[in-house]
Amino acid sequence: MKVLYFTNPEVNDAYLIPSIIESNGDKVTVVTSKPTLELVETNSIEMIICDRARALITQDILDHLPKAVINIHPSFLPYNRGYYPNFWSHRTQTPSGCTIHYVDQGIDTGEIISQTLICFSQNDTLRTSYETLRKLSVNLFSMIYPRIRSKNINSVAQPEIAASKTYYKKDFDGIHQKLPQGWDTPISDIPFLQL
């Protein structure tokens, strides 16, 4: 199978997910800019894995690859869709976790393939909680990918929950500068910060 791995140019572990895909016998093309239908068709791509990408997959690609565009998201969806979900789960005191889901036309609104809930210690910081969520996301993907690629997987619609919200990059603008210890701010402090 030919898989397109779509991430952003600033990640420092862009080899992790492709290595899992390759260990299952699939060929991987890595891109950090928004893929086009022409790229997908020219390279005979059969599946796209999105991981911390900064652009949405276009509808023409979703139509071309139905149920074959997957996202790895570090939140327990439907809570904290979009940007900086780790911060927002602590800020709003909503569940933390990671979710693997199909991509649809919305932002992190597609059907859930698999997810894991996690609780953090009061000693955790934004940095340690993010690192834990990243490890959890990679491990969950590693376990579920063989079933995804064989299309032997069930998915469920995301539940309608009043507390679920989508956050955009602009929602976080200026907040990092207000964190007393930056990414090392204890998560126990996050709900009470004057932002």
C-alpha cells in the first residue's frame, strides 16, 4: 500500500509514524505542505495519515480516498478539537487523551477509530503532559494501524457533548507569553491563570 504521511516541518519526530507504516510493509511518502489531488493521484496514494498537520485536507482528496484519510489527534475527542488541545484540556478541565479518527470536512470531527483516555498527576507540566500524549498517540497508532490498513475496523460517530469545542491557532495567540513557566507551567495552575 502507498501511504502519504502529512505532518508539519517543525516536528522533531517525523520518522516515528512512517517507521510504523513501513514496518507493516507499506511504502511512505512524507509531505509537510498541503497535499493536492494531483500529488495523490500521481503517486497512487491509497491512504493518508495526518499527524500534527497545519492544513486541512481538501474535499476533492476526501472524495478520492473515502475512509482512507486518518488523523492522529492528541485529545480525547470530541473534547478540544483543533490547536493546542493539551493546553485546552487542562484549562477547561475536560478529559485528556488521544484519538485516531477519520478525516471529514470539519476540524477533528470525523468518526472515531480508536481512542485512549489518560489522567495526569498534579506534578505534570504542559511539557510532560504533551510528551506523554505523544507517546500514547504513537503507541495507539502502532496497535491500530494493522487493522486500519486491512480495513478491518469499525468506527463510531463522535458524541454530541455540550462542552466540546474547537480551538483555533488565534485562540492561543499571546497565551504562551502569559504562562509563568512557559511549557514547564504545572498543569494544576492552568485553570486558575489570569489570561
